[in-house]
Amino acid sequence: MFLYRDRSFEFVEVKSSSDKLNAKQKRWIADNSTFLHLPFRLVKLHRTMARH
């Protein structure tokens, strides 16, 4: 996901609590960290129990 707001941006990878990064995603994150330095965040979504 690409987020842009108030003249700033970041790349966000959104995963469910049971989902994992694949090899290409891990490589992109590593290369970004080493070479590009683009703002990046990994977000994990966790399902909560519904209230009744």
C-alpha cells in the first residue's frame, strides 16, 4: 500500500496475524533498508472477538 498525506508518504505492507512475508517482500524490505531508505512500515492486523 502507498500512503500519501500532507506532503509525506510511506509504503505499508498489511498482513493478517497468520500471514507471512514472502521471499520477494523480504528482499524488497532489505534492499529498501540498505539502498533506498524509503519510509516503510509492516502492519499486522489481528482479529478480536466480537462483543455481544
